[in-house]
Amino acid sequence: MKVLKFGGTSVGTPQRIKEVAGLITDEKGKTLTVLSAMSGTTNSLLEIDAALQNDDKSKASDLLGSLRKKYDDVIANLYSSEDYKAKATSIVGDFFLRLEALAAADYNDYTQREIVAHGELISTNLMHQYMLQQGIKAVLLPALDYMKKDAAGEPEFDHISKELNRLLSEHKDTDIFLTQGYICRNHEGGVDNLDRGGSDYTASIIGGVLRAEEVQIWTDIDGMHNNDPRFVEETEAVHNLHFEEAAELAYFGAKILHPTCIQPAKVNNVPVRLLNTMEPTAEGTLIDNSLSRGTIKAVAAKDGITAIKIKSSRMLLAYGFLKRVFEIFEKYETPIDMIATSEVGVSLTIDNDANLNAILEDLKKLGTVSVDRDMVIICVVGDLSWQNRGFEAKALDALRNIPVRMISYGGSNYNVSFLIRSCDKVKALRLLSYHLF
């Protein structure tokens, strides 16, 4: 079985839904397709939720009305059969009745999660009814019947595998299955989600538990490029990436793939293929466990970085110093991206400054603290094992006229990272493309 995932843009209009249906039916063998909400829907539902949080039920009602009209227009343009228009209208109408009931009820901790889940519920039902209208034998598997996470927010893989295989076994003669991305149940049985970008995660989890032939992530770009096409001309899709290379690129700024998507596929050795719904014949990017030795694959940039330097009043390597530094970041649940140490100080970076002031106050108890804001991490990814000669030097040479605040090399065999000012980002990306590719 292959697992296919289509994002919100891919199913963003009636025409796109029709095209995606064609791509699904073109695949040979059994497929399970994960669909996101239609583009714009999740944001609209979050607006509705925000209005309800502010106890502005009138605004929430108006927003619901606008969203319902959008779907009425979609139905009118998606279906040629009056019977299927009526069926889709009834299904969508039931979902909006539920949304109206949620809006009328007292707001609680689960309201937002239930509201937002309707985007995927609606998109999958619209696709299912369209496929049935076209004479395609397809089965819709509700994600809420099998996708579950535990009290720590991690997928319950055993439960997912058992329930999903049970559902599939009930339709042995079916080749085409549809399901929702993003949404799940939590350990209490309530409607929940895998966080934004979670449809990639859903597809990877499903691919892993089913030991799928491959997971296909369909977006609006032909794979993961070797640089950011928004800033650099003539970038190219990378044909093949190792799982670790793809994970580094996803974490450090390549937006096409959510960072969490890699792990379930990697653990179960299920290849992930990135494809383009606008150009379905393009080769795209294949992500698997094969490594191309002696090559640099791509460059990515992560914005919104804050650099912090702590200069110890005593020797840095005094017993317990680093432990106390890390405990402060753990206390405020703030991950560290890069770190560099010397005899008298430690520099590190974070991408979440929500608790920065409190962190700085605690760090000042350990020594002198300085902060550099508005920084960018430039990440160069490929076969960067330390045994290779000159690879890091090539990247450094490309940046010889750009001030570099920090360098991280050796923590991974697949990545060397440079911390620079945000004003130098575009120049750095272009220079690296020129010198490396």
C-alpha cells in the first residue's frame, strides 16, 4: 500500500479536488490518502474560535455564515449530479449544525480542538462524495476511529496499528481509502490534533504502522530544493535525501516538509517522496536511508533567532556550570538550536523568545549575559562527516565577507550551521548557492 498526503492548497478549490482525485486513481495498487482542510479553512475556524473566546457570539455567527457560503459555492462547482450535490449539502450542513452547537455552548478547553477538526472532516467528505459520483469505489476511514495520542502527546502506535488494520480488513476488496490528516483523539478520548503541519505527521505515522511501500507528500512545489527559491534564482529540486538530511533541512527552515514527519517513516524504513500537484510528472524528492557520499545537498535558513552568551565569573568547566545553564532553559521549556563553548563562556541560540526576559534574569546569576537579536541560522546539509576534507571550508569561503556570529559543526554528520545577522541572509544564501552548486 502507498500512503498519499495532499495539503490544503492541493484541495483548495473544486478544480484542485478534481485533479487530486485523478492523481489518486492514477496510482496502481492500494492507496490510503490523507487530506488536509481546504486552504484557508483552518484559519477561518481559528477566527471563529477566537471570537468565541472573546464571548463575541455575533461575530462567530457571521464568520460561520461566511464559511458556510464558501462551502455552498464549492459544492455547486464540484458536483455535476444533483443527487450528489444534495448529499454533500446535507453532510456539510450537519457539520455546520455541530459548529453552531459548539458556538452556542459554554466555551471549554476542548472547544477549539473540536471546532478546528471540522476542516479535515469536511474536506474528506467532499472528496469522498466526488469520487463516488465519478464511479470510483472509495472508502472513508474516520481518523478519529484509530488515530490516538497518549497523555504525553505522542502517538499510540500499537493502538493506531490495531485499529487501522481492523478498519482496512473490513474492506478487503477496496483499493482506495481516504482519511483525515491532523486530527486525532487524546488519551481521554476527546477530539484533539497533532498540531499545525500534522497532516504530514499523520501520513508518516500511517505509513510506518502499515509498513507502506512509500509515503507521498503532495504540495505545490516539485520537491525539496537546494536553496530557498523565494530568494535565490535557479534553484533545483534535490532528487534524493537521506532521512537525516531531510530532517535537518525541515527543522532549519525548508517549509515543504514538517520536521515531525520524518521520524515514523525513518524508524520503519518507509521512503517518503515529495511531489508537486501542479506538475505531477516532475520527479520530486525521494527521502530514504541511502546516503550520497561526498556531496553537499542543500541550504536552508531559519529566521527569528536570538543568540545568548553567558560569560562565567569562574571557569566555565567548573563543576555543574553547564548543568545549571541547561536547567534554566528546561525550566522555561525553551529548546536550544546551536551551542558553542569556550574556556570562559558559552553561546547558544533559541528560536522562541516568549520567556526570554525570565531566562536572562536567571542566567545573570551565573555570569555576564549578552544578547544578539534578529539573527538567522544558515544550515548547509549533506555528507559532512568530519573525515571528509574541505567541505566546511567551502561553505566558510563562500561566507568570507559576511560576519559570522557562531558556527556549529560536528554535532551532526549531515549539517554545518552558521549564525549571521538577518540583514545578511539573502546575500549568504546566494553566495552559498554560487559556491556550492
